Amino acid sequence: MENICENLKKIKQELEILNPNVKLMAVSKNFSYLAVKKAYECSQKIFGENRVQEAIEKIELAKADNLDIQWHLIGHLQLNKAKKAVSYFDYIDSVDSIELAEKLNKYAQSENKIINIMLEVNIAGDSKKFGFSKNEVLDAAKNIVNFENLNLYGLMCIGPQAQENEIRKAFRDMKSIFEDLKKSICPTLSELSIGMSDDFRIAIQEGSTIIRIGRRIFGERS
């Protein structure tokens, strides 16, 4: 906990050199609310959570403390948790099916709110990962841009655990899909969320606008 501020400072200094326009998301899954609060006190405002139930407790505590946090859901969202996710999050960055998008849109309508979403892309075709395949993304986006209570603002992926050249190719492919989507379907597309603790430098070189960092900020997860 005592190293959180120092860790954030180091990453932000590195971002200044690599690309000062890249946003830093602190991934706080499996870490306590006190860790979130400490990072917030050190000027971190964007946080990513993987599980709805775990996030709710932290979001409630942050509200009680009047913390101005932008919360993003970045983990796989089961259909039966969609309603709760809409109630607690303004950003859902892991939309991986049309069916999920339909549910989110329906619940957002009933709450009279707009949910900002990213489409998750399974860029390496990994059977253990969620997301649209490279070939499905454009068709999915054509559908989803018509949902009145969803704002498609970006694309997200988890890079492959592989050699640097394979990681780089995956991120390059993501950038290419992002540009195609922006040009042909969604001109307001603004964010490409690629890069985590082990591969964020490559991601930034290949066009990332948001990196998702957990371990390098908060330490090893128990």
C-alpha cells in the first residue's frame, strides 16, 4: 500500500516520455477500497474493475467519501449481471456479444441513462478469451451503433501471451480495425484500450489510447 503513490509516479513519468496523451486506468480488482482511495489521493481518477459484485462495494464507499472516480467495468459480464452493471457503471468496456449489448441497452433505457461501451475483441482468436473475432467486429458495430442508450466509444483487447512480434501484430491488427470502424461506421470512436502491465510499452507504440495497469500500481495480487 505504501508504494502505490511511488508506483503511479513512475508509470506517469514513463507515459510522459512514451506518449503523454495516453490515459492510465488503474485496475483495482482483488485490491481493497483502501488501495483505491490511496491511488485516488495520488491523483488517479480512472479505475477498472473485473467483477460487478466486488466493484459495487468499492463504488458505494467511494460515493460515501465523495470521490470523483470514473469506474470502468473491464471483465467479462454475464447476462444476468447486466442490470446491476448498468446501475453502477457509466463505462462498460467488455461488451462481447450482441445479446449483451441488447440487454445493456434495455436496462439503460429503463434507467434513462447512456452507457459508454467498448467492444471487446478476441484479437488472437484464443478459445479461452471472450470477445468478438476480428471478422465479427464491424458487423457487430453496425448493429450496436443503432442502440439509442449505448454510446460506442472504443475497442478493447487483451494481448496474447506470446513473443513480442506476435503481441505487436495483435495490437497492430487492433489499430487497423479501430481505424476501419472509425472511418466506415462510427466516426465518434475515440479510445483504443490495449496494453497492460507486461505489454503497455508495445501497445503505446502501436496506437493505444488507454492502458490498463494493476500489478505495477498495486503490487502482486494475493
